[in-house]
Amino acid sequence: MEELTEVGLLHLARQYYPTGFPVEKDEYLPGGGLPYQRTPEHARWRAAWDKAMAWPDWQDLRREMRREFGNNKADCTQPWGPACRRCCVYVECPLPDGTQRVLRVAAAASILTPLYLTYCTTEVVRGRDRLRFQFSFEPTEEVRETTARLAALVERVLGYQRFPLHFARVPVHGIRIEHVPMGREPTLLDALFDDEDDLANLP
């Protein structure tokens, strides 16, 4: 496995996101599009998504997930926004008070580099009402084994290695990432995967 460094990951992120295009200065060009969308970095990002949308290994992963987890799985990819493809496994637990705990174990595979991460969401619902919700990169005891099985599949089928979470909040100064809110510095998590709010948004 290649050793990952902060410097190397920052350099990688800058290959796909242009600098010097703040959101507040957006102005559409004649013929359409924004200036940052005419940069070599954005062209590389678009090319990465073109490749990711025709990724045969991802289809292999979905087949392996079906064998491993049956119908309790889904492809949660949101194309052309973040920098990852996502999948998840559902674990449902009825509770004595009539509510239900729904756990989702997810894997996000970067389209820019062979790295992945896993995380989970825990939701307590009554009918259609959400009573509680929690997001965590650390799996709960209930889904620790499921998380390990999903991670093993990603590593075996895609040949990816785990993204070290201590790099997640490292800022990438000045780059333009479309889904990062104005006024917040993008991080390596944003650049290589997605922000936490969007990662947590699973079907």
C-alpha cells in the first residue's frame, strides 16, 4: 500500500479543484457556464466522473454486496456533485416501545484516488417521523461486523485502501468545491469525498 501523506493528498486535491474562483464573484460567461468550469482542474474532475459512471468494478461491488447482504443494500451515489460513489447496507431493529432503529452502514469510494471510508447513521423512527438521528465515522457495536464486511468487500473488489480520518479536516486553502457552503474552508474530506451533511443523507 502506498503511504499517504498530508502533502500528497493536498497536492492531489489541487489537481481537481481550481483556486481563485470564490463563490461571491460568480458571473456566468457568454455561452453559459462559470469561469471555474473552464479550468483544467475542473476538466480533470469532469473526466473522473465520466470514468466513474462507467466503472465496471463498481458494478462488481454491487453484485458482491447482493451476495453478501441480500436485498438490504443500496447504491447511494449522487453523481456529478461530490467526489465519491457511495453504497450502504441497512440494519433494522424494532424497539420495545414500538419505534424502530434503522442503521445504515455506508462506504464512500473516491472517484479521484483509490481511497474509501466507511461510516454509519443511526435513526430512530415511529412510522414516518424521525425521532433521533446520529452520524458517525465510528461504527456502533451493533454494526461493527457489518462495517468490517463492507470494508473488506471494497478493498477486495475495488482494490482501495482506507482513508485515514485524521486527514479529514485538513483544510485545502482557496480551492473551489461546488458543494462546500460559502464562508467555510474546504477540507480533504470535502475534496476527496463529500461533506458530512451530504454523506449522512442516505436513502
